[in-house]
Amino acid sequence: MSVPALEISGLTKNFGAAKIIRGIDLTVARGERHAIIGPNGAGKSTLFNLITGRFAPSSGSIRLHGEEIGGLAPYEINRRGLSRSFQITNIFPRMTVFENLRCALLWAQGYRYSFWHMVGRQRALNEGAERIMEEINLAARRDVPAGLLSYAEQRALEIGVTIGGGADVIMLDEPTAGMSHSETDYIVDLIRKVTEGRSLVMVEHDMGVVFGLADRISVLVYGQIIATGRPEEVRGNPEVQRAYLGAVLEKEEAAG
Ligand SMILES: Nc1ncnc2c1ncn2[C@@H]1O[C@H](COP(=O)(O)OP(=O)(O)OP(=O)(O)O)[C@@H](O)[C@H]1O
């Protein structure tokens, strides 16, 4: 059996006396798209921040491709092949689409302190930036400053920046937050495309997005995973219905 992309076991996180993550075991296979859902305050962002290195675990283990990453700094985790996007757009508004992607590649390849090294890599960087631009469907917007793109295009660019470093585990925090139906469809198609052959872990409140994208779903309630499985298994799980999904799906149906 191949080593999972991500393997979390016995993970806990306390803030002072508050036990926020209370013993999580979770495995994400290579190439799997995995969604984490659950009610407000369940600990989804905290779990996300533990995996990406913003917080150190109180106990337990987080392995990326078999190597322990729990407690490493975010940039060290990034170098090992895990990249995250941000809920708040993380691009440079005055730089063009192309420059943003080039900058992401430059940063990821670790040339930021070596100007001469960088000059020698110009061609590879330019080609890499062009390739990602095609992948995220922004070639026609190549020379537009990022700040002038539509909101959905900015999120697409941000996904481009996230995959720019060649990471094979992508973490997305609410990638469709604040989007209209059509923008959501556009970003979902894009995420499906760019995560082909990569592993995806996403926190998302929109159940249409979750059930449309995820191979497997984990339901986090009060710092523990109460169910993990394929979408239809999770949807049919009575405990999940009771703790979370019943109310959410009713609300979404009512909203049309
Ligand atoms: N740095 C912190 N210090 C103390 N408590 C925190 C900290 N970060 C989060 N918490 C608490 O941890 C709990 C879980 O928060 P978290 O943001 O992880 O939940 P969530 O599932 O992402 O919620 P939402 O869906 O509303 O974003 C909350 O009660 C929150 O107040």
C-alpha cells in the first residue's frame, strides 16, 4: 500500500484550558479530494492551521508523505509539498497575473535571496508561469493587474499561486466563500481541474461544492471527527444528520 499523502493520528490542540481539537485520526490518500465539514466553532480552521503549521499540536502526529510535520513552521511544510490558500485573498494587487504567478514560482523555488541564480532561471520561471496561467484559464488576462480582476478571477489566481510551487497536497479554506452561483461553478470546475492527480483538503460550508468535489468527507463536531466516508455514506449517516447535515441541507433547500 502506498504511503498516504496525509496521515493524522491522535491529534489534539488546547488553547489554555479549552480543548479545541480532541483526538483526531484522519488519512488522506494520494490523489484524494477530501472535505472537512461541520458546524461553526467545531474546530475546522484550527485543524487546518495545525496541518499547515500555523499552530503547533498539543499532542499527536501529522505526517506528510510519511514524514512528521507537526510543529514545523509553515514555510518548512510548504517546502515538503503542502500548500495552502487563504480565505483572504493573498495576491499582489498591483502586479499583473503573470507577475504574481512568476513571483509564486520564484518564492517556492527558493531563489529569493540569490539574484544571479534567479537570472539564470528566467526561462524556466516564465514557462512555469505561462503553464499555470493556462491551467487556471487566465491566459487572456495575462497583463492585467491582479487588483482589477473580478473576485472569482482573483480566487482563481490565488489557486494558481497555491499550486505554483509544485505542491502535491493542496489545502483550500472556504474556496467559494462570498461567491455567486455562477462564480462558484467556475471555481469548482477549476479546483477539479487543478487538483487532478494531487491531494486536496478543503474546509467548505457550501454543501453543493462539498458533495460535487469531494471523494471523501470528514465531519468535525466539537473537536472530533464523528464520521468519515464517501459522500453518500456521510449523507446517509444518522449521527451526521442529527449533528449537522439535517439542518444545513434543510436550510439550503429552503434557500433554493
Ligand atoms: N487562538 C485561539 N485561542 C483560543 N481559542 C481559539 C483560538 N482559535 C480558535 N479558538 C476557539 O476554538 C473553537 C473552534 O474554532 P475554529 O475557528 O477552529 O472553528 P471552525 O469550525 O473553523 O468554525 P467556523 O465554521 O465558524 O469557521 C472556537 O470556540 C474558537 O473560539
